Amino acid sequence: MKINWLLLGGHQTQKRDVIADQGHHQNEVINECYCPNGHSILTDTARFQGHPGLTLKLKNRTSEGLLVISPVLGDRDRIFIDFEKAAGEVVDICCPSCSEPFPVYNVCPCGAHLVALFTSLKAHFSQCIGICQRLGCLHSELLSERDLRLYSRQDYF
Ligand SMILES: [Zn+2]
Ligand SMILES: [Zn+2]
């Protein structure tokens, strides 16, 4: 399983600007992440390089389990717990505490949806990580407000 941490928005120069704006770099760790109801999804279910992982509940028609993703940007580690995964399947991604599904905010290049994991309690799409609902794609992105504005101009919303 791979995870691609991409910064949205335009060409390479813009990406570097965004990184500079936010002070992000390759080994930055996500230290806050919430469901729409404000539950932190960073838990000790699994740790990556010593950091609590991003814990998600996955649901498909036949089973329910957990996916824990490394919070370290650029680290592609992730583990599935008690989940029978079929590559290419589209699953629901929910909060492990309240089972609320994370909201869809965009369409992934693979055709499934990207859901937003909020990196601030404001639960605003300007501060979120996007994860694809399709197993095996697991495309993910880190959004900034500026990128979101770029998207708005392209009529994604
Ligand atoms: Zn929750
Ligand atoms: Zn996808």
C-alpha cells in the first residue's frame, strides 16, 4: 500500500511557495487531526517513527476494520487491522470514535472520492488532508487555503 503526499496546486514553483508559506517540509508530522465532530483520530493504535498514527474506521458491505496511517509526511507506512481489503474497492472512511463518515470534498483522479480529515478543530476544508476512498489508490493530499482557492476557480465546488 502506498500513500502519496501531494501538495495540490499548479506547477512546481507554486508547490514550493505553499511549502514555504506553511513551513512544511518532508519530515513534518501531523500532530492534530479530527473528525467532523471534533474527535482526535491520532491514536496509539499504531505508532510510526514514535508518533501516534492517523486512525480511520473503514467500512465496506461485508466488514469493518481500522486503517492506521503514518502521520509523518512522506512516510508511506500504513497498517490495516481486522479489515478484509480488496484492492480497488471503494470503502467508507469514518471516525473510529463516532463512526461519522468523513466528508467528501473532491473527486480523486481515480474516479472515487477524496474525503477530508481535518487538521484543525475548525473542521474547515482549508485545513485538511484528503484521502481517497479507493483501496489501493490511497491518494492523499495536504491542502492549504491557497490551494483551495485555486480549486475554487477551477469550479470544483
Ligand atoms: Zn468522531
Ligand atoms: Zn483515488
